[in-house]
Amino acid sequence: MAGFQAQAIQQVEPVLSVENLTTSFLVEGGWKPVVRDVSFRVAPGETVAIVGESGSGKSVTSLSIMRLLQPDTSRIEGKIMLGERNLLALPESAMRQVRGNDVSMIFQEPMTSLNPLFTIGDQISEALLCHSAMSKTEARAEVIRLLEKVRISSAASRFDEYPHRFSGGMRQRVMIAMALASKPKLLIADEPTTALDVTIQGQILDLIKVLQEEEGTSVLFITHDMGVVAEIADRTVVMYRGEQVETGATADIFHRGRHPYTRALLSAVPVLGSMQGHERPLRFPVVNAATGECDVPVEVGDTVATSARPVLEVRNLTKRFDIHSGLFGRLTGRVHAVENVSFDLFAGETLSLVGESGCGKSTTGRAIMRLIEPQSGSVKAEGRDVLALDKNGMREMRKTVQMIFQDPFASLNPRIRVGAAIAEPYLEHKMGTAKQAKEKVADLLAKVGLSADMASRFPHEFSGGQRQRICIA
């Protein structure tokens, strides 16, 4: 039955047809192809997933379809047909009517897509006011309905708030609402659920399915998450290093994938219980030096730590954000972001803070680092009271405590080459010479799957996943 449906989809006139797409960038006076000879079709109501590792050309393919690449430094060849129109042959004025109306796109990094100077409501309303004859009052009502549809609570009161007041996952939901506003024929979703927790991710995927059923919308879904592909995609295109290595019905790709890279992608999906029989990646049992007692049962030959002190101790951590309103900015309420959170983290241990977007996970991390000041509680790192440290003490503490942020583009300075950004903490903390820093940068880039010559590039020259690898380095 699945094979018959796939065959039926193929026989319908496609919404999108990409033929022999090749995208090149101008590098040192020459054209370097980064996407080579990619071809696929998306039928009405169909979901096609493009999968591959970061840097494989997935996002460049979607940006080529939308013609959002810099025209003087990029070259797009081939044919991109939206219905009967060749998008590569349209003038820019016609493309502006296509974008956001016939084709909408959800981008990977919501903070780079949202204007920090405009309210959330105004930014979503813009798509409605540009492409329809709605009044501002009608547009506001429709925006509130869309915000409720993507599960943003108190939607009416959040219409006039700015992007920085939303968590990363909530900003992504705003981007999804914006993309759905004009009920497009084709929705291009570039890693739309990366910043979302699993419950909201499931709701968003269900929402996209409902939209397809109601409007007949087609979806081009770009992701590295094979679990999402299995749940939502009718057909799958596998990309590796800018090339299309395999295409087929999703069930066939999962059960009978032929290319070694496809099989490597599937084998990388974690399975609960797969570590049975292996040495557990958990913390060492801790022996109290005074009493000789161990905190968990151990067997002869087990490795134990001889200190009972955790690396990180958090007790009753509380952070609230004041809400001011009115002409004089009077205090009208508080957001209880983190309330009485306590936990310990021991040497060699991995501790996960999990919960849906907006529940306080990132706020907890920022409060521990004192990037925001908590109202109360205590934080001890290797026995030192973090909340009592002065500026010099915090500088010393940050040698041993580092943070990888959720949005890599917001973490990297767009004017600084990535090599200099990676070397900065090494040099600031006087951990070696400039020559040693350069060697360290090359080593770290290699460890995160990038090449040493990429150190001279700027952040905008990398994909979202590659930028996150740079932040890890």
C-alpha cells in the first residue's frame, strides 16, 4: 500500500521540481561548487526530507530554491520549477511575491531571523499585510490565533513583546507561526525542531501534518534527525559532502539503504540499552575519606574517587524576572523562571536538565555561570562559592567552567574569524603563546570534524551545525 501511494504521488504534477541543481560560491577568485547535481521532486501534500550531517549542503539547497544567497558571490545552475514557473528565471520583484506567499521557510536559527527592534506580533503581521488585503485589526486577531496554534501561552499578551523575552524554543515556534501565516503551497523547514523539546517537537510535527491535510501544503523538511524523518517524511534524499547519494521512499531508505553513509546515519541513532555490556559512562563511586564508606555498591577492581565533594553543588537556586509596564515602568509582576533548584554534579558524571522550552533550563545554566544574577540560593564549583566571587575570582573560575550556548550564531562575533574566536579564551587566560594557540585551534577544529584551514573563515561562511561545532571547540 505504501509503495502504491508513493507511485501515485510521483504521477501527480509536482509542486516543486529541482533538476541538476549546482550551487557554487566565489572563493579566492574561483567558483567552488558546494552542491553538485541535485535533483528531486515534491508532490502536492507530500513531505520530502533532505538529511545529512552539518556541512553536507542541505541548507544551501533550500536557500538556492528561495534564491536567498548573495547574488555577487554565489552562482545557481540547473532548473527549479515551482509549478510551471522557473524560479531561477524570475526577476527579483517576482521572487518577493513568491517568498512568504507561495513558498515559506522556517530557518534553523530563529534569533538571526527575528528583528530584535520589532515586536513578535508586528513581525508575524507583516507577512499577512504584505500578501493579503487584511486590516491591522484582522491581522492582529489572525496572529494571536497562529500563536495559540503553535502552543504559545497567553498569546494575546505576548503579541507586543520583543524576541529577547522568549526562550530559544519559543522563538522557533514564532518562526513557524510566521511561515504558516500565508498558508503557502510549499513549506521549507530547515531544522525547525532543533531547538524544541520532544513534547513540543511532536506537537509541531503534528501541526505541520494538520496543515498538509487542511491546505494540501507540501513540505521540504531539512534535518539530521533520523527519528523525525521516520515520523514525518514520505520520501528521503540523503546528501553527503554536497552530493545526493541516495533517494527513495523513507521506508526503503530505513530498511534497505544501500549507500554506506546512509547506513552510518541510521546506525548513529541512539537506542536505549545499547550500552549494556560496556563500561558505563557514569560517575565513579565516591569514597568518604573520613569514614571509608562508598556512596554506591562497588565490586573488587572498580575505580573509585576518594573525595566526597561534588564538582558542582547547587542549592535552592532561584531566579525571577521583574515585569515593568506603564509610563513610569512600575513593577507589575514577576516571571518565576527558576524556583528552588538543587543538584550535585560529580567528577566524570554527565547530568541532564530536561524539560520543555521556557521551563528554566537555560536560565539555570546562566545563573550558575553568573551571566545573570540569581535572587537566592548557593552555587559552589570545586568548593568555591561562585555567588560570592569578585570580578577576578570569576575570571579564574571561568578557566574551569565553560558553557556551550543554544544559538551558535548569537555566540560568535560576526566580525571575528573563527580561529581568533577559538583562541581568545586560551590567550586571555594566558595558557600559552600565540603559536601554541594556533596549534591548539587547528587541533580543536580537527576534533570537531572541521579542517584547520577553516580557521580563517567568518561565522556566516558555515552552516548552523558547523557553527555549533565551532562553539564546542
